[in-house]
Amino acid sequence: TSVQAQAASGFKFKPIDIATDYLIQVPEGFKWKAVARWGDPLFSDAADSYSPEGGVSVDVSDKVFGENTDGMELFEIDGRQIIAVNSEYVNPKINLPEASDSKPQSAAEAQLLKNLQGVTVMEVADKGDGYEVVVDSPYNRRITNDTPMTMDGPVAGTDLVRTDADPEGRSPLGTLNNCGSGRTLWGTYLTCEENFNGYFGMVTEREQTQGEKRYGIKGESNYLYEKYDERFDVSTNPNEPNRFGWIVEIDPSDPKSVPVKHTALGRFKHENAAMVHASDGHVVVYLGDDERGEFIYRYVSNASWAEGQPTDGLLADGTLYVAKFNDDMSGEWLALTPETTGMSLPELLTFARMAGSKVGGTTMDRPEWIATHPHRAEAYCALTNNSKRGDEKMPVNAANPRPTNEYGQIVRWRPDGDNHSADTFTWDLYVMAGNPTVHEDAYAGSVNINAGNMFNSPDGMMFDSEGMLWIQTDGDDSNEGDFAGQGNNQMLVGNPDTGQIARFLTGPKGSEVTGLCWSSDRKVAFVGIQHPGGSWPDGHGKPRSSVIAVWREDGATVG
Ligand code: FEO
Ligand code: CA
Ligand code: CA
Ligand code: CA
């Protein structure tokens, strides 16, 4: 009956049950198809890029859709639909020969891994039954771990980011671990560098600096890049990691444009970037740092802006803040400045975590995506889980109230005066995920969680044009123990006014669902399926991370 009640309460679909299969499930009356799979060609000279046995061959690996799709945005440019989409990381096991033991054995194998990550810009078109990639579109582009970039803002050109290869400190190469996304008010793409630390190693071991410790730069990288490309060897290039962990702006309308790393927005393990135009004209960007006990940040441009005015400098000149969530449900943004932190401006941006600790930001349960409501001044952040909450160094607080938090929660705040640049806000919890079939205490979840809609580890989050909150999960899909009855990772829709939440889609076992955008006419939702299990979606061979299209058979809009 809860399913019927939800269908009657404003959701435009009949909520679905959990699934434990290696398939996609969508509600009655909906269809789906894969639009872009790992290894699919963007250009016709990479037409035979992928084989079910061997994966992608290195010579065309920068001309195909990358692996492990994540955040994405759709832009309408000259009447065409262009998706910019991240490839967060690679699974060496399915990309490298079995004999390699999941570590590259040559520079070519390392290059393959570098090419399959970063960002894909691709035109998509409606070919009747779902969308397809427009192969050879002039907008198609791959941005990889090696693509030339520039930097702006207070850190660009300083000693912190100068290297032997780039003595000016303004021309970094590549973008790393592109997780969530964002879009600017002026129609460009923001890609967010998350676990960049995992790409660096020390060929000659030495003691870590304080900064390396706080950001997790250690002895050996995930992909042995340091063995084949000296710039990833921190023992010879100690500043190279300082050139990653930023928000990067990409112009999807110009495939020759040089991506820009905006250092004014701070360096940490960025999840996504939620840009909003404050009522007083300032450009505000909300940013989460996805690590246990790290902070939620806000950037406010110094200049105010109005549509049609030049946008230069709006993301280069501003103030970075960390959030403090008080137990009385009030909150404040604490400015990170030389005065408040005792650090220089370039230092406090490069080591924003350390600056945030100095001013007393609230340690959070792994801030993942932030989404801002399209019709009112309100922002939501998915706090995915935190196995260490309640430890001595990370006591519970009102916004992160459960020790050993394995289910996660979504916190939301409303800026005072409905102005996103105000320094104070009020907050509450939209939902505490949990399992009411296993627990009766706080771990059962909040009142809007029931046996029919439960989930764990909220992660991706976007509002649709009607003000409904789409929630994607990246959690435990064992369907056992504390997670019994929760099934595979999934995508749900939340009504922020009533609190109700209904399940819309389930991913194949092993996958997380991450990344969501809509076609220009809002009739198709593009959804990202990352690290699927089995042989999804082909039904044979390797599992392939993919962007799928989901639409209604009756042709109505889906958000
Ligand atoms: Fe890449 Fe925090 O998810
Ligand atoms: Ca995520
Ligand atoms: Ca996650
Ligand atoms: Ca992921």
C-alpha cells in the first residue's frame, strides 16, 4: 500500500521494488537503453576500439568514451545537445592484460589508463528510440590525465605550484579523478577533482609533509604512474600534487578551448560544484569535500554579476568559507582568510582542509553532492556515511548524529534572507537513511523512510525543473544484515515539500548510480552507471560503465 500511496502523492511514476539482478529496472511505462559505454568510439577512426576480450586498445584510447562515468551536464549549443561527462577512475583489472596483475607493466599500459579517465564531451541526438552519440561531431572531445590546462586565482603562478616542467606555475597537465560536476550560470562545465592523491607515489620514500598527510599523498600510487611518468613521482616533483584537487572549467562549445583550474575555489577532494546566483548578484558555489570528517565549503565571488555582463574573474576573485552547523539548527559560514587562519592566501586555498580546521568548521559524514533548489533559496548535501563518526577525533554533532553511520543522511540549509551570500543559515535533516526492518532506533532512519523506499549511502543528487530531488546511491548492495531489503544501488526521487521519497530505478548489482542530466526537451533523463558487475550491459564479456537514456513510452517529460 505504501507504493500506491506514493503513486497517489504526486510522483509521476509507480515506484519500483528493490532488485538484486545484473539489470536496470525502471518503472512501468518507462524504457531505457545504453547511450555511451566504456570504449564506444567518439570518432570514426576509432570505430573498432573495443573488443569484449581485450577491452580498449591504447592507440585509440583517447578517442573513445572513458571508463567509470560520473557527473555530467547537458548543454544546448547551436541547437545541438552536448553532454560533458566525467570518467572518474579506471578498473585496471578489466583494462589491463591478465598477466599484468592489475598494474601497468609498460608506459603504454599506463597511458591507456590515463586516456580512459578525465572528461568526455560528446554530442548526442534523438534517433527515435532513445539517444545516440553523434560520432565525429565537431564538438566531440576527450580530456585526459595529460591534457594541457591553465590555472587562475591566487595560487596560480606561486611557488606552491611551480615545477621544473612548468616554472611559471600556470600550465598544469591533465585533470584527475573527476567525480561530480557542475555548470556555470554562463553555460560552461565544471569538473571536480576528487581523490587525486591516489595518482602520486614516491619512487624514493621520504617522510610525508603535514600537507601530504592531510591529503593522503603516500608512497605508491594506484596505477604506478610514478614509475612511467616522472611528474607523478612526488620524491622528485613535490609540487605536482598541488596542481590537482581543484574545480576545472571547460567550455563545451569550443573543443579547442583550454580548461581552467580555478584555485580560488580551494583544493580538496571535490565532489561536485553547485553554482547559484545569489539574490544580491554574487556568484556562489557550494562544494563538498568527500572524506570522513571533512567540510562543506562555499565560495562567494567578490564581484556581483548580472546576466549578459562579462564573466571574467568571477571564479578567480572571491572568498572561500567552511560551514559550521550548530546544534541549535543555526549555522554560519566561516571565512578562510589570512586573518582568520594565519596562513597566506595561496596557502589557505591549497591546504583548505587545514585552514578549515583552524577556523572550526563542522566535521561532516563525507559530503558528496550538493544540489540547490531551482525555485527557492535552499541547498541539500548528501552525507554518504561515516564509519568513523563517534571516534574520539570525530564526536557526533546534530547534523552528523549517529556513531558508525553506515546509512548516511541528507542535510539542507536555507540562507538567511533567502540570500545565498548571507553568512548565516538555518538547517535541518531532509532524511536520515536507515533500515526500519532491522533497527528500531536512530538506525531505522527518519519517518520518511520505510520498508518500501529504503536505501543507504546517498551520493549523487540533482534537482529537476519541477523542484523534485533525484537521489542516487553508492552504498552496500549486499542485501544482507544491516542492508537486508535494500538491494542494489538505486535512484530515488524525493519531494522536498512533503519529505516523501520513492524508488525510480535500480542499477545492476555491483554498480553505483551516479550522474544525471536531461535532454533539452526534458523527455529523456541521462543516468550514469558506474562500476557495474556481471557483464552489464552487453550480456557477455566485460562489464561496461555506461551512460543510459531513460524515457517514458508515452513521450511525456521526466523531470
Ligand atoms: Fe567520487 Fe565522493 O564520490
Ligand atoms: Ca560520488
Ligand atoms: Ca560515494
Ligand atoms: Ca564512484
